[in-house]
Amino acid sequence: MEALQSERHPRAKIVEYDFAQTKEYDIYAAAKEYKALQRQIEELKSQLEETKKVITEGMNGQETVTAGVYKISNKSYTSRRLDTDTFKAVHPDIYKLFCKPSTSTRFTVD
């Protein structure tokens, strides 16, 4: 199987396989690349949170600041959501009447 270098990100050194040129799909290689990408995402999420922390600390409690061309806001807001567990306990018949099934797919690589 011929491996091609992929330039997805300057720091990424992930090998991408050209599946179109092979007769046999190498699911192992695809799963390995998937896990490597997941690790990169987690690392970037961590970096993002650290950068957010630096920004919010620099805001000194202000809700909105301007930094060069960037307008940064860190505001609290309140939303209202239905407490389905309590509603189901208090009005089970109405809950059943308005509940509809939902189907989704969960993809994991462990």
C-alpha cells in the first residue's frame, strides 16, 4: 500500500493512504489516522482553553473589551429549558403523548 504525506496542519505528520489505488481497504490504517486526529483535536482544545483563560484573565472582569481589531465579550446569560425528568414524573401521560422516538448513530474508535 502506497503511503502519501498529508499536509493538514503545519505540525501534523499523519500518513494518509491512497485508498483509490488499492484493491483492499485498509481499515486499520484509517482507524489509526482517526485516533491520531482525535489526539490532535484534544491537544488543540486544551490550547484553546488555555488561551481563553489568558484572555478572560486579561479582561479583568469586564464583559466586553476591544483588542486591536478584535471585540471580545464574555457575558453570562440565562436560558430556560424544560426539565423533562420532572415533567415526566408529574405528567407521565402528557409526556408519552408528546414524546417521539429519535434514531442516531454513534461512531467510536477505541
